[in-house]
Amino acid sequence: MKITVCIGSSCHLKGSRQVVEQLQKLVAENKLEDKVELGATFCLGKCQQGVCVMVDEEFHSVSPDTVEEFFENVVRAKV
């Protein structure tokens, strides 16, 4: 599974750095490093909906407050 987080200016202002840090922590805590590839990009084109996160080809809007829920409902549900 590939997770790509937008770190462009709009998403950065909405907390993309915190989203990335929390995802890194959750992947490590759940020992999913061999199943989850975490990456970043500069724009996913949906700036109004950020923080923009792609899981494989599926778009999600995540905030620092919803990372854990996103991780449980989307990431762990698929691995």
C-alpha cells in the first residue's frame, strides 16, 4: 500500500507535517513498515479539501485531528 500526503503550501498550513509525523508513528507502532510505503508530494489538486492524502489511487481528506480514525478505518482495514 502506498500512502502519499500532500505537503504543498495549502495542505502545509492545514497540518500536513503533523499528519505525516502521526502516520509515521502509527505505521511503526503497528509494525506495518513492510506493507505501507509513506511518501509526499507537492500538490494533489484538491487544495480546498486538504490535508490531501492518497491511498494507492483513492483520495482522502485528513486533518491532524482525524489521522488515527483514518489510519484505523482505511489503512488497517486494507492491510
